[in-house]
Amino acid sequence: MDSLIDRKRAIPDDENRRGVLSKAKGQFARIAMVLHVLNHSVHQAFDLNRAEFNPNVELNDQWHSTHIDLQSVNNAKAVMDYLISQKFALMPPEVRIPVVQAPSIPKPTRCHAGYDELNNDNADQENDPPAAFSAHFENLAYSGGKYIKKLVTHGREHLGASYVAQRHLMPSARTPGSSNPYKVEAAHAYIQKVCELGFGSIERKGRCAVFAKRKYEDLPDAARNLLVKFNVSEQEYKKQKTCEQL
């Protein structure tokens, strides 16, 4: 189990591979149980066969044990290692997001409802997110499905970058020397990438730049195909939440 946790920690960016390793924890326990039952059943059948021809043979009660023995655990580990390696071999190359130094950018002030207030000095930065953060989301359509699903099914038609960062509606964007993987500047870059996938656009609400989700009827075919891939139904996409639910 510890080795599975260590392997998952070593893959910080590829959600598909991390998902395989997460499921492997429960699968490992079930495989160990199956191997334990099979191993004891075979030995017990062998003893019963011997006793049939030799009444003096004493049956071994250890084959009734409900505790999984070490041999079964080691065999289960070998089976899981093989299955995981086969799954990884059939997957696309591992997603690795480079850790880059974040540029020094003035932080936008926040206005109501999670919108981000724009000063005239940094208005262009909202529409053109820093390339350093954009690199974190290059493979968003492949590895960021669960985050896009959280964003487009959140229930609000308009979302500001600070709100997206606070609610973790985006993948983490790690940068050297920073303990916060959910910076507002990174959220701007993430929203821009989501818009490029066809799910919405960046609009102005007063002095605020916000993500405006596109209506389902107006989604391009590529975006609808991604919704199917991310297991998002039309009803989930269209559902709106009340202020109390948010």
C-alpha cells in the first residue's frame, strides 16, 4: 500500500495515471483475498484427497484461516504491479507540467461575487494570461477533465478568477518559492484555456473581467464531445444553483 502511495505522489500532474493508482489500493486488497481463498482451497482439496485414500491422515486446520497470509499479499502485489504496468503502457505519454517561475504581477483587487476588479494598468493582463501560468494548462483537455466539470457545472453563469481559485475549481499550479498552488493569476490563465476549448468567453461586468459560460445550445461540437468525455450530461451543464446553494 505504501508503494502505491509513493507512486501516486511521484505523478503529480497526470490525473488518469493517478486515478489508476488510487483504484489500485482497493483492487490490491480484493486480489489478495481471492488469492488467499484459492491458495487455501487448493491445499485443503489436496488434504481431503489424501485423507480419502489414507484415513490416518490428519487434516490441517490452518487452511480455514480468515487471516490473509504474507505469501498471498506478496503474490497480490506482483499481480497489481503487472496490471498497473500494462495499463500505463496502453495510455498516452505521461503528462508533466513544467514548474516555472511565476512572473511578478500586481494582484487584482476583488469585488463582489468573486469577480476580479480591473485597474486600467493591468486590463490587458486579464485577456492575455501570463505564459508562465499558461504552460500548466496546455494539456487541459486530456488531464483536467474533473476540474472543467467542476467549473461548468458549478451553477453560476459568471465566475471571477479569485472565486475560481478560492473554490479550487482549477488544477493546482505549482511555482517555486510559493506555498499557494491556487493563485488568482493562475486562475486567469486557466479560465483563458477553458475559453479556448469553447466553453465560454471572458466578459466585462463593470470593471470586472469574468468567465461567462456558453449556453449549451451554442457549444461547438468539440466542446460537446469533451462534455461526453468528462461525463457531463446536458442537464448537469444547464443546471443553475440558487445563492443559498452556492
